[in-house]
Amino acid sequence: MSKKFVRKVFFVTYIIIVIGMVTAGICFSQEREITATYMASGTYDVAAKELVPEFERLTGIKVKIAAFPWAILREKNMTDLITGTGKYDVMSGSYYLAKVYEFFYPMDKYITKDNYGISMISGLMKKCQRYEGYQIGVPYGPDAYSLLYRTDLFKKAGIGIPQTWDAIIQAAKKLDTLYEGEGIDGYVFSCGAIEQLPIFLFTKYNGTFITADNKYHLEPREAIQAIKKSKKLLEYAPPGVLGLSIDEANAVFLQGKAAMVECWPSFIRAAANDPARSNIVGKWAVLPYPKVGFPWLSMWEMFISRYSKDKDAAWEWIKFYTREKNAKYFFTKYGIGSAYTSTYQDPELLEKYGHDFPGILANLKRAKNPPLTGEAQDFLASTISQVLVGEITPEKAVENINTKWASLEVPKPLIEMAENSGLKAK
Amino acid sequence: MKLSKFKQSENILFILFLLPAFFFIVIAQFYPLLYSFYISFTKWSLIKWKPIALVGLSNYQRVLQDSLFKHAFKISLIFACITTPVELVIGFLLAYMITGERKIYKITRTILVIPMTIAPVAVGTIWRMLLNTRAGLINYLLQKIGINGPNWLATPSTAFFSILIVDIWEWTPFAMIIFVAALSSIPVDLFSAAQIDGASRWQILRYITLPLIAPITVLIVLFRFIDSILVIDIIYTTTYGGPGFSTNVITFHIYKQALKYFNITYAAAASWILQIFCLLVAIVLLMCSGKLQEKI
């Protein structure tokens, strides 16, 4: 074998390897892949995972679902955006991400192109987060905090639907006394889940959150009253209520051991209608909240990161996950609130959830996002927790909240949001 | 002449060998440390890009005026001041009972060390389940003997007590294992001589054992005190700082400021205050240890 021949063989092999590597590189880079974050709740994330195979088959886009508990999800999303990592293309979140809105990609172009959201509940798209006039999120799983009650117990006790908080407290007291022998308490709440405690203020507070000069501030008289009423209601809760997690508080209601529970309906709906998991099937309904304050709106939104390398693919996934067909399926299977009017008008669903829908829709209609940053909301929650455990009085709590809040900056999008929802002083 | 040249080249070689490690330590440890020191004097937002502006001591002033910081610092101090002596005493007693070469001692030591080998996050999670008011094992067992268990993690006092228990359970083995090593290193002759002189068990403990292990004891105090001040994992997994702010220890407070709210300059200043405090504690304790060693 001549040297020339050997050289030729090496040269050809070299060329083949180079071409192979380039081709492989092209093929590899052509594989579209995105990652989407969800809260690990056993609902939103599980529903997303269920959709992945079908989406991949239809679009050829690979999707990774990254699920985290709520507090961690917030951190993961924010860190990814601030560091410009771009690990997550689609992010689940809400108003508490206001500090990082500028890192989200405007969706108006996609929304217009696909006529997106036209069959959603009226006004829902308008409640989505915006930054500098652009819409940056689209809704899924809208849920409004609600007060669920036992229709049978109310009826037996001769109590009508209470219209005010004082009437609700009176009802809780009456039911607590009446059914004491049966081990049924008047009311239950997940006080152990501290992050849920702001609801005690939101639904009973008839004031603003932001002053005319754009500072966080609670109107003391209104806020003190709201906290006092919540504390009063807890007098009719089971012993140990201060330590109950969301699941535990819901379980008390599902077992038929409480006449009322204040909770996210999507966390309990599926179980409450399932005879295998509930003793109260057909015996409960949702109470429209009295018309003070506002029901806490948990409207998950999906955002596209500015650092996403494939924003089109990210939008495809968002569209697929939030499509009307899935909304009904998710509602039935996981109890996830639907963003579409058709779900609530579906005859099949109306028959099954007729007791649930009127209250849910009434609360959803009035529900709002509080214009609070994560830090402001966390402080509010911890301070209410201090009141509940008896460390401080409601008066001191409101004073502490206002002192702390005065040191916090209110992000511009939240000021706009507060203006639009009447939560900013004029 | 030749010898000194050889020594010189040998020194250069040593330095050359040390350089990679030196640079690694400088980059991996000192650079972030110095950088955090620098940003503690600046106004800088991770979120909105603006040039970093020097603001002198204003972050430190903010931290020291913050009632939450002061509260968290106080909680951490109380936590460390309780856990350290308790771990020390129980650790010593256990070590005193199981120091020796007998097989049963070795097995007991191995079993007792287990809590220390579990990841702190797992320890927190396990204890959170054990302490659950309605479904936890502890309240179940208490109920079996006719006691209504408290709401462990739901009231400030019981929640604080709970995290003390968790820390003591996890870290007493650390004190124990060091004490075992210290006790084993005392020459047996000393004990034999004391026994011949008619010293009682208590006198041997009081006048021989305790003085000889005093320097090591100071070191255990140093490790455990600083470690207790820096506790975060079990707080994160059991109480998340609550209820209210009752278990909001200093490191958890700093963590939230830095990584949840992205108040990075505040967090840097708070970390440096904590760092300086820990450094002072370490200096005082090391001086104590040195003096005790001299006495021995």
C-alpha cells in the first residue's frame, strides 16, 4: 500500500466524519424542544404531562414539564429570567411576578394572529398581566377563592344564604352549637398554610391597597375590622385549625365535619363530587361572597420568556394546553377551573355541577388579583398569622403592615392593575 | 552556596505546586466573598439594569434598623444558645456511656450517629410528618397514653420548641462522636493512677476527664454554635419561618431577601453582619481553647 493511498483513505474518512458531524448537528439543532413550568399540585402539572405525547405527535415539538411547589416555582421562574438563562420557555405564574414583567415576551402578535381567547369568559383576557401596554400572559385554570357550605345542614338549621359577613359568622355559630354532638364544626380553614391567610383580609376589606402617591397602605379601620371578623369566624373552627394544611382543612369538610370551608374550589371540587373520597356528595354548594372586598383571583397565566430560543413553539404549547376542548376535560378530570364560558354552559356538566356553578361564577366575576408584590403579600400573610396565634392584636398587625409596606416599592404594572381594579386611592 | 540554591529552587517548586490550589481557593471562595462585600456598599437591582452606585453604609444602616432582621437575629441567638449546651451535655453523657472497644459500644455508636448522616432537608420533612397535629406519629403516641398532643407547628412556642428538638436530635451525635474520640485519647494510665490514689468516679470525671477534654469541648461549642446560627434547612422544611415570624431565623431571613425578593444588596449587608458576628464568636472561643490548652 502506497503512502499516497493511505493519505487518500484518511482524507476520505476525514471528510465523511466531518459531513456526518455537520449533518448530525443540523438534525440535532432542528429538533425543537421547549420546557414549561407548572405548579406541582397534582392537577395543572399532571394535566400538562398528560397532553405532552399528543402535542409531540402533532407538532414534532418536544415538551418538558418542570413542576415545582408554589413558593419554589416563583423562585425558579424569577431566577431564570433575572439570570437570562432561558431554561424555561413557558412559565406559569401570576401578578406576584410583577417585578420581572419586563422579561416576558409580548403576546399580542400571537393573540391577534390566532384570534385567541374569543370564546373565553368575558373580560378574562383583560384581567391578564400587561407590561407597557402589551399583553404578556394568557389565562388558564381561573379560580376564585370561595366559601363552600353544606346545603343540608343549612337547610336543617333553617339558615338562608347569608349576605353579609356578620350573617356568616352568626350562621357558623349556630351550626357549631347545633351540630356539636355530631362532631361538626361551623367553619374550617387551612390556617397552617400561611400563604393562604391574606384571604382573611381580601374578602372583608373595603379599602384600597395603594395610596394616591403610589405607596402600599391599608386603611386601618377597614383592615382591622376585616381581620377581627376572620378571627371571630375561627372561634367556630375545629381544635387545631391553626395547624391545618390545605389538604387537611379540605378533608375536614369532605368528611362532613365542618359546615363551611373557605378554599380554592379547584382543590376540592373533584374530590367533593366523588363518593369514594367524600361524604358530602350532593350536599354542598358555593356561597357567593358578601359584596365587600373581593374574592382572591387565582388566575394562572402562561408567559413566554424573552430568553426562550423558540417562542413560536412556546406559543404553540400555550395554545394547545389552554384550548377549549382541554378546558372541559381538565375541569371534569382534575377539577381545574375553566376559562371558557362553554364549560359552564355545558348541559352534561350543568347536571353534575349545577350546585357549584352559580356561586363559582358569581365569585369569579368579582374576583381580583391583589396588587401586591411577593414580599408585600408574604409580610401580610405572616402578620395575619401572628394575629391568629395571639402574638399581636389586629390593630398592631395593621400598624406593622403599613410600616413595612411603606418601605417597599410598588412596581408600575401593579399600580396600573390597582387603578383598573379600584384598589388604588384617588 | 549550592545548598542554598537548591533550597531556593525547591521553594519555587513548592510555590508552583501550591499555585493552582491557591488560585482555585481565591476564585472559588474569596472572590464571591469579596464581591458580596463590595455589593453590600452599593445600590444595585438584579431586576432593573442600572449602573451599580456606591451608597456607603446605607445598606448596613437599613439592615440594622430593620425590625425583622433584629427579630430574626434574636431568634437565631436564642436557638443557638439553647441547642448548643443541650447537644453538648447529651452528647457528652452518651459518649461517656459508650466509649470503649466493646462490640455493643461500637454498634450503639453507629446507630446513634445515623441522624447526623441524613440530609437536613430529609430530617425536616420527616419531622414535619411526625409532628403533624392530626396525623403525626407523635400525637398518635401521646393520645395512646391519654395526652392530647399540642399543635406542634401551629403556635409560636411549640413551633420553636419543635425546631429545637429537631436540631438537637440531628446534631447531638456530632458532639457525641467528637467526645468519644476525645475520651478515647486520654491515656488510661491517668485513670489507673487516680484509682490507685482512691479517687472516686465523680472525682476522676471532675478533675481528670473534664479538664482534659475542655479544649475539644470549646471546639464543639464553636462548631455547633455557629452551625446553629446558620441553620436554614430544617426551618425551610418544617415551619417556613412561621407561624408569624416565630421561627424566622436569620439565615432564612437573608435567604428570602436575596432569592425570593431579590433585595441582593440588603442580603449582602445582612450576611456580612452575620459573618462578622460569627467571626467574633470564633475568635473568642479559639482564644479560650488556646488558653485551656496552655493550662493543660
